[in-house]
Amino acid sequence: MLTACTGFVAAQAQNNVITGMIQWDSTINASNTTSFLVYLIVHDTAANTLTAVDSQQVTGWLASYSFLNPAPGLYRTKAAPILGTPGASLLLPTYHDSSLYWSTATIISHGTGPNYAPINMRTGVNTSGPGFIGGNISAGANKGTGAGIPGIMVALLSNTNQTLKYVYTDANGDYSFNNLPLGTYTVFPEALNYITIEATNIAITSGSTSVNSLNFKQTPTHIKLIPAGISDVPAANLFAMYPNPANTTVDIRFADGQSGKVNVSVTDVTGRLVMTDQVDARGNHQINVAQLQSGTYFIKVASDKAAHTQKLVVVH
């Protein structure tokens, strides 16, 4: 404890530094030997990418981290518990000061003086039940050891959007969650520089306790679910969208020959669902975006046979 505090005071003595301590609720039975990787992250608003420009490993409750001599700019910091160290499974990767998502993290506006950016770790939930959810994240549409991507963090959320636990994909790109109670879940992969299209409404029931092939693919810009039996088709074959950028409303015009019900959903750049609707795929459908903040979003139209996602820019 004394070492961590001493290191923090020494870091504060530096003029050009971003520094802080890592702490969590003292009632959580994590360990003072829990280790973390702490990242210094830059968000490129033009390219909409996140880049870790520096990182370091620290250990313990009230352990201090320090990034010396960063260039003036806007930053985020994030602490990720190193799985396998004592207590790491009880804590969730967390941004300064206590956010699970980069879009709601506290932004550090750094000039030339010291900035204090503590990280208050969020905690997971121990679960018990018969349920299992597992799958693969690959560089293409097919599951397999050749295309699997290791080391991607995958979070499991409850139907109330509470983050329960997380894992990392293994050497083959596989991930799994077990001991789950009956209920409905969301699976949310996260990797720097990629936008997540999460998998929602994953049901564990008494008649179906296992979901074994919840697979995602990584494209140059996204990590998104591979829907079973549904192909990703060119937008012109499914719908057109205008205006883009939009201010108040967006019109979805379905391609000729479309019929039946389709799901229209809007997600933000973190992959979180902000609105959804089921409509008849005939003629036009209007979406009101006046209540959304200015920024980048993704509109997905999915039928029982095809799906496509397009980027939408909202400007007020």
C-alpha cells in the first residue's frame, strides 16, 4: 500500500503526466495481488478509431499508473484485469473513472500539466445455473482454427444491460460462458479500432440450456454476429437510406420485390442498441433521429433471408 501511494505522489511531482490509482469496492473479495494492464487511449474522431498509444502493467488495490510526457490532446485510460491473477475474474475492464464503455468514459483533456485520472473498477456477478453460451470470432464467415482470432474480449450482459462477466477468445478464436441461470442475455465483443454489432436476446430456457454457435466475424471496421442461415447482401438489393447525413428524420426505401416483416435497428458506435422496430418491407419507412446526439450510427435491416448494415451520420 505504501509503495503504491509513494509511486503516485512521485508521479504527481511530474509536470507532464496522466496518472491515477486503481481501486474497487472493498467488500469485493478481490486480491491485492490482482494485476492489470492499463492503456492510454486516443480516439480519432475523423476515422472513428480507438488506438492504445501506451500501456503498462500494475498490481494491487490502490496501485498507481503513470504515463509520462504525453502530447497535448484528449485521452481515455482503461484498466483490464489480467485473467489468471488472483481476483481478476471478479473485476471488469473499466475506463476512467468508472465506465465499461469508451463512449461514456471520462475524457482527459491533457495540456502540459499533471492530470489525475483514477479508475474505479466495476465488478462482475457470480452466476449459477445450467446455461451455456459459446461461439467463435473469426476473420471470415466460417468457424475454424485457421480464421479464429485470439485475445478478443467478450462481455456477457443481462437483459437489464448489467455486465455480468467477460472472457477472452482462445488461440482458436473460441469463447464460452457457463453456469448461467435461465434468462435472456447480450454478448458484446470489444476490440480497439472495431465497432461492435452485439448479439441480443440470447435466450437460455429450461428446454434449451445451450447456445453453442454464437459466432462473430471481424471485418475491416466491425465485429458483428454471423446470423444463422442469413447472408449479408449488398444494400441496393435490400434498402436505400436518405438523407445521409440526417438532421431530424431518415427515410428507408425498401427495394422492389421485398415483402413481409423486417427488423430495423439503430446502434451507436459502441454497438449499443438505441432504437428498434419491426415494419412491413413495402414502400418507405421513416425513422425519427431528432432525439439522437450528433455522431455516427449504424442502421441494420434484417429479414429472415438477408441482412445489411449502413452507416448513418446525424448532425444537429
